[in-house]
Amino acid sequence: MRGIVLVTVACVAMCVPALAAEQLAQTPWQAVAQRGGTCQTVSSCREAVELWCGGYRRADGDGDGIPCENVCRSLSQVEAIKKEIDC
């Protein structure tokens, strides 16, 4: 029993800092994507682009390069945001 406790404590001591460092290395748009969401839940074009850059491909359903057209109005607006957030 004592060995199991030591292994568990050792893993927590070594694994938690690695996890925290990995989370800190994420870009803001990766964090947005991890939280999840849809075009109906975003309130700005910036959020929509962050969601899209994070992997939510359904954001650009018609393939025109503009995600969540309920909040994003133009390709130039989307491209400017993508450049700002390094997407």
C-alpha cells in the first residue's frame, strides 16, 4: 500500500507542472476551441475566427472563407483577425 501512495504522489508532482506548462503554451484561439462553441454561441467575429482557427470547421459551412456569417461580415475582416491572432 505504501508503494502505491508514493507512486501517486510522484506522478502528481511530475505530471501537474507539465500539464500547466502545456496549457500556457496554447494560443488564445486554441483555448477558445477547447471550451467549445458554435456560431450561435459567439458574439463577435473575433470569437468566430478563434473558434474556426481552433478547429471548428463547421464555422465556414459554405467554404467562402468567412466563418459564422451571423457575426463576420467580410473576408477582409476575417483575414485581419487571422493575422492579429497568428492563425
